[in-house]
Amino acid sequence: MNIIVCVKQVPDTTEVKLDPVTGTLIREGVPTIMNPDDKAALELALQLKDNNGATVTVVTMGPPQAEKVLREALGMGADEAYLMTDRAFAGADTWATSKTIAAFLKTLQYDLIICGRQAIDGDTAQVGPQICEHLGIPQVSYCEEVKMEDGAIIAKRQFEDRHHIIKMKTPCALTALSECIEPRYMNVGKIVDAYEKEIKVIGFDALGLERDEIGLKGSPTKVKKSGSKGVIPKGEKMEVEPAEAATIITEYLHKNHII
């Protein structure tokens, strides 16, 4: 069984900054980590490897320093790693990102693709499902457990106040929830092995795409404006009876054209 896990290097902070001209993330001087949902996706893949036998391949798209999260994935137990990096990929929105990654995944053999639900720097939850649409394979999102049964994938999917148990034939894909999955730690032996393994670098020329299909040029969505959160002025506290409070609130809402 061949499993591909898509991971992303993200800022280790919620205070992300955007370039006001391009609307893209400013990475300089910001510590980075493996995206938590992606680490959960990797853990699901490694559990399948432990229980059923599998080859786990990790793929990331990003700047050269994104190699760090691939080494971490290898240290956790992944078998192979690919770094997709090229200036042509820069500035991509979710559509261009998913198209670029899918173009590379088409060159690999896989039975299952696992992505994190969403990245903490964008919170769109779009890239994983979009990759599946580009590849034309079935998908189940918001997964917290996965197992194999009679050659098929059985996924437990979180859904509001209940769970769905869904069975799929391969090839297929999942997205994983970090809050429901506890990733394993790297061990010393695997860390040593991780730095001896080759990370294969994939550039634009390996994908068979046109330059205007990817990166900033290939992104149909653009950031119009970015800025920090505005300061909320201090409110006024009043100690009045409920009836009077209702009148004050209603007058305020009318005054501000809310009702």
C-alpha cells in the first residue's frame, strides 16, 4: 500500500503578517512548525503502516527551508520525502496550490492520500479537497480514525453531533483533524536516519504545467487589502433595571441602523 501525506510548514504563531502589496505571507523572522492537522494526517498514515504495512511518502510545497518539516516527518517514520520548491510556485492561492501539488502527485503511485483538514496560517480547508478534485478521486474530510478492511479504507468522520463511518475503495483521500489524533514523537534512531535520507526536490519543469496556471499569475483569488485588527473602544457600563436596559439597547441598535 502506498500512502502520500501532504504537509505544510506554517508560522508558529497566530500573528501572521501579509505583504500589503502582494497579499502573500511574510515568512522572514517567523519561527515555523509542521501544520498541526498535517501532523495528524501523518500519524494516521503511520498507524496504517504499523497495522497493515505501507510505504509512507510525504510531500510539501514551499521555500527551500520547508525541508525542515520533511526531516521531521522522516524522523517520525515516513519512508520518502519530496520538496516542491520553485519561484514559479510563489504567491499561489488555494486553487493554484492544489493544481500544482496534484500535477506532481499524478506522477506517483498511490492508494491513499491524506492531508490535514486546514492550515493554521490560512484556515481555508480547501487545498486537500481541491487536490482530490484535480485528481478525480473520492474523499472524506474531517477524519479522526482510519483503518483497512478487505482492501478498502474505513474512515470515521466527525460530523456536528455525531460520526459518519464511511467505506471507500482505493485510490481515495482523507483530511485529518488534529484535535482527535495524538501524533507520535520522533525517536533518536529515526532522527539519525532522517538526515541520511535524500529529499528529492521537484521544480516547475517536472510538472508539465504552464507558468500562467500556477503561482500568483495562476491564482483566481487575490487579497484586496490586509491589516491588523482594529482596537475596540471601551464600552460603557450601566447598572439599570431590565426594562430600562432593553430600551437603551433598542435605541442604540436603531441609532446605528442595525434594526
